[in-house]
Amino acid sequence: MNMRESLKIFKALCDETRLKIVEFLLSGEKCVCEIVPFTKRTQSTVSIQLAKLESLGIVESRREGKSVYYKVSNPNVKKILKIIKS
């Protein structure tokens, strides 16, 4: 992992909502319908933050019918969160 990638992840995780979302997704793929109540934010807010995380390559999505599922796609995210928490 290079410095630029690390900084990109740190910047993304500076937002409380994005940090909550990423921590939640570390346990596995989740539907937006599960993420919204977990974060206690509106669906609109969660969708905006998920789009930001996806544009940065931190999460990826897949559509199944009307539902959209997200998961952490960058393996370095877990390492960085571990560093932040220690």
C-alpha cells in the first residue's frame, strides 16, 4: 500500500458516517436497508456516503432486484482501521 492510497482511505474515514458504514461492512456484505438503521441516518445521507466510498474504491456494490448490496473491496481498509483503533 502506498502513501497516496493510505491518505485516500484516511480522508474517507474522517467522516463519522463513512467510518460507521465501513466498520459495519467489515463483517460482510450488507444491503442498504441494513446500513440505514445501523447508522441512524437517512437513506439519502447513507446513499451519498456509499457513493463517495465507492468512488474512492473502498467499497463495491451489486444490485439484486431492487436491493443494492455493498461490501468492502479494498483489503487495506481493515489494516488502516486497526492502526486507527490502536
